[in-house]
Amino acid sequence: MKIIGWIMAIVAGLIILYNVTTSKENERQMNEHPFVTLFSGGSNLKQAYTFTPPYTGFEITVIAVGVIGAGIIMFAPSKD
């Protein structure tokens, strides 16, 4: 049962890590090339969630999966 918790926590963590790094890359892109971003309507940016308030439904779901996975890891009975 703990393996499921580990999988849930790792997948949620990887999703958050990918989206936050992509969001930071978009911020850097906007600062380095503001006119390209402005005149292209943001087409030079990648889609990403920021995981900062206000949270979207997707962000809440990913955070909840991570918390549930951590709960399973901590509170699931072990087979000793």
C-alpha cells in the first residue's frame, strides 16, 4: 500500500516541479524579450501552472494527490 503513496507523491511532485520551472522560464522569457512576447500575444511562452494562489482546479487536485500520497506513506500499516 505504501508503494501507491510513494507513486502518488512522486508524480505530484514532478508535476509541480515541471510547472513551476516552466513558469519561471516564461517569466525570464518575458523579461528578456518583452516586445516579442507583447507583439506575439504570448505565443513564445509555454503553458504552465504557477501553483500560487488563486489555485485552479488542476492545481488543487495535484496538491491533494501529493498530500494523500504523503498520508498513505506515513499512516499505512507496514508489513513487518
